[in-house]
Amino acid sequence: MFRINDFRPAFELGPHSVTVWGYCTADPLEQVLSRNYFLSLSSHVEPGALIYVHIRPALDFFTREPKGDPRTVLLMVCEVDRRRGETYVRLVQDFGPPNPDASTRERKRAA
């Protein structure tokens, strides 16, 4: 679920003050890309805004190990419907997990 408190301006670009945003979540990428994920964001962004999203998987309750690999993606705001309070984004770049060929546990064993 989107949490506005974890959404912050990262930096601004150029003379027109285009803001690049940063957001960190434990939600899976599929959920972040779902239609109404950024529902409460419409009053904060404009079409064309960029959002870097860092996905930090939740920890397993028993093992305290991450339930997957962290990843970073870049999204672009495509449309903002302020009447409905909806924000539509699209995936621009998926930087993927640090090592897509090995899980977190396999990388720890190899170290």
C-alpha cells in the first residue's frame, strides 16, 4: 500500500524545476505498477515527473531474511486526474536485483 510519508523529492532538474522523486517500499513491483497504487499522489506530481522506487523486501518473520532481492525501478507519471485523485505511471527502467543470476541466500553462501 502506498505511503505518502515514504515519498520525497530527490532532486530537481533544469530551469523548469522538474522534480525527480524518491520512494521506498516493501511492496512487490507488480503492486507498485497496479492502476490505483499511487491514488493519493495526484496533488503532488505532474505528468512527466520521474519517480525512483527502491523496493526493499520485507523480512521473513522467523528467519529475519529478506523475502527476495532488493530492486530499483524508474517510473514516469503519464497522467494525473485530479478530479478522481488518480495518478497513472509507467515503468521506464527496471534496474533489477543486484545480481539477477543469484538469490540473496546464494550470494551469502558464496561470500
